[in-house]
Amino acid sequence: MHIKALFSVALLAASIAFGQSTDIDSIRKAAEQGDSSAQFKLGHAYDFGDGVAKDHDQAIVWYQKAAAQGDAAAQGMIGFCYEIGYGLPQDFVQAAALFKKSAEQGAALSEAWLGYSYAQGKGLPQNYALAASWSRKAADQGDSLGQAVLGQLYSSGLGVPRDYVEAYFWMNLALAGDLARIIHEV
């Protein structure tokens, strides 16, 4: 899968999860008082222009504040920014480290990205067994990227025994999840 397409899916998922109308003044006040959840929400508002002018630099600032406090969603978003060099210098090592912190808290999308990073050897040593393990955790939570990566691993027999039935199952599940999300948004 192409990295920019995967990032777009990640941003779409984040915007669906956090895209509800917000009271930006209340969020800003809580963010300025150190509430990590509010800091993430304010970063998201700036990233997507939800109640404020779109400003990716400000989004990064607020995501980083939340990530520094251990907010899993913010760690994942900063990881994505490092992964593709969006507002931050491209740095696969930083991306993988942030995906790991977030994934260890159970964030499905970060588990999927960590699995992808292990499969590609981006930012950490290539390890197909760990790629399969992290991808399965994400896939079991319904994450389409995790399902797709796991399907590819089964198809190739990397980190798991080659099994075309499992590959077909996981790839179709990934496609069905993405299709359902796209149809829901239309």
C-alpha cells in the first residue's frame, strides 16, 4: 500500500472519531490548563479547521503537548507526521518509537502502523513475527490497515505460515471496513 494513501485513511479515521462539533473556547481553556485530551482535540481542530482556521503548525504544537503527557492518540498523530514528513522532518525512527508508545496503550491504528513499520523495517529492524503480532492486535480491533498488513503477511508467509485462505479473509475484511467507512461518509 502506498504510504500517503495509508496516511489519508488514518486521518479520515481520526476525523470521523473526533469530527463532532466542538466548543472550541472550552477546549482551548482546558488545553491551556494542561488537559491532554483537550490538547489533542485542539490539535485536531487546527489540523482539520474545525471551529478554527486550519493551521497545521498549531496542530503539531498541541499534538506534541498531549503526546508528551502520554496521550496515545496524539502520539500516533505525531508518529504519522514523522512517518511522512508532514510538518515535521521525516524520521522513521521517531515515528516507530511513537507508534510503539501509542500501541502499547492499545491504540489500534498505532498497532497497525507499528506492524507496518516492522514489516517494512522502517525505523526499527525488520521483524515479520512482530509485524504479524502487532498487525493482528490491530486487526482484531477492526482496524483496516492492520487487517490489510496481516493479509499481506499471510499471503507471503512472512512471520506467519503462508495461508491463502487467511490472507483472503483479512484482505477482504480490510476492504469491507474501508468500503463501509466510505459509504457511511457519503
